[in-house]
Amino acid sequence: MSSPCFLIFLFTFIFGVHILSIFRDWYFLFPWLDTPLHFLGGLFIGLSAIYLTNYLSRLFGDRNRLEDFIFVLGAVSLIGILWEFFEFGLDYFYSLGLIGFQSQLSVADTIGDLFFDILGGLAAVFSNWFFPSSSSRRADRLRL
């Protein structure tokens, strides 16, 4: 599930829908669209973190599920928080130019975004735990 091809596809899909949503006003037409994109973003970051740890386990040895959980949750949380800071910065600088675009609607929106980021990361961890044959547990065959 976290093969490089799937990760590239998932990133391209998220990025494409996000760009289309901005330019076609889908975020205003479909206010719920932000939620699945945050979930998919958390899933992407989680699967990428798992791919990275599986690759690095060849160098540093195996790790346990608790280490996977902490690393993935930390990576997803960090990227989610940085994304929210980025959106806040966009709102701040665009409001100075009076363009009228706002990506941060409220504190509740920000907390909801972070919740779905983390939920997507947890889905990545659990998919790696319960379906190891479909994940990148095949670290011996990974090539960069």
C-alpha cells in the first residue's frame, strides 16, 4: 500500500483536487471537501513515514509497533500543524492585500483539520499493522 507508485499517485490526486478546488471554488460549493482531503493528506504522510521507516530499518534494525505508532503520529501531527500555519500565513498576507480569500475559517475548522490529519495517519498505521502484505514491510526489496 505504501509503494512509491501508490504514494506518487496519492500525492498527485490530493494536489490536483486541492488546486482544482481553489481555482474552481469547489471549497465554497462543497464545504465538506476539505475534510476528506485532510484525511487523505494524513494517510499520505503516514504511509510515507512508514515507507521511510521500512527503508531505514535495513540500516538500523527492526522496530516495534509502538515506535511505528509514535513516529507516524508525530510526523502527521508536525506536517498538519505546519500546514495550518501555512494557511494562517496565507490568510494574513492576503488580508493585507484585501483579496478576500480565507482558508482558515475558525478555530473549530483548524482543530477539525488536524483531527482528520491524525485520523488519516492512524489509518496508515493500522493498515500497516493489519495488512502487512499490502504495505511496505518488504524492506528487503525496496530500492531508491
